[in-house]
Amino acid sequence: MMILAPFLMAVMPGIVILLCTWWFKKLNLPLFVRTIPGILTVIAAIIMFYIGFVNIRGFEGAAYGILAFFLIVFAIVSFVMAKKGIEVKWVKFGSFLAQ
């Protein structure tokens, strides 16, 4: 429960971050704009880790640290997603085209 609860709490903002990054990439916005959700997530994770370590302490503070770790993981995935360009490759299979 100590790891599962922070993970489940990080999943919802993580999905929103990944969807925003994907949407920005789909609109062909500049790289800086595509990385803004990841940057904001890293800033929020650092602040949450600091609050959990300095102000709250104990097991509840550790939960904040674990939550910050999972948010950092989502931010890294967001950075990788934003960095990769949009590549569409069409492969012909018989009479239809598949992406």
C-alpha cells in the first residue's frame, strides 16, 4: 500500500501530462512548447519531495517522495515523447494501407 497509493495518485496527472504532450506534438508546436508539461511536472515533483522531506517527514513524507518519483518517471516519458518527431510510415498489405 505504501507504494501503490502514490503510484495510483501519480497515474491521473501522468495521463494528463502525456495527453497534453501528445496533443502538442500532434499540432506540430515547437519543441519548447511540447516540453512544458514535462518541465512543470519536474518542478511539481521537486516541490512535493521537498515538502515531504522537510515539512512532513516520517512515513507520510516518504509517500510524498514516492509520489514525486513516479511523477518524475511520467515527466521523462513526456520528454522522450516530445523529442521524437512525428513519423508516419505506410506499409502496404494487400489491398489496404496500414499505419
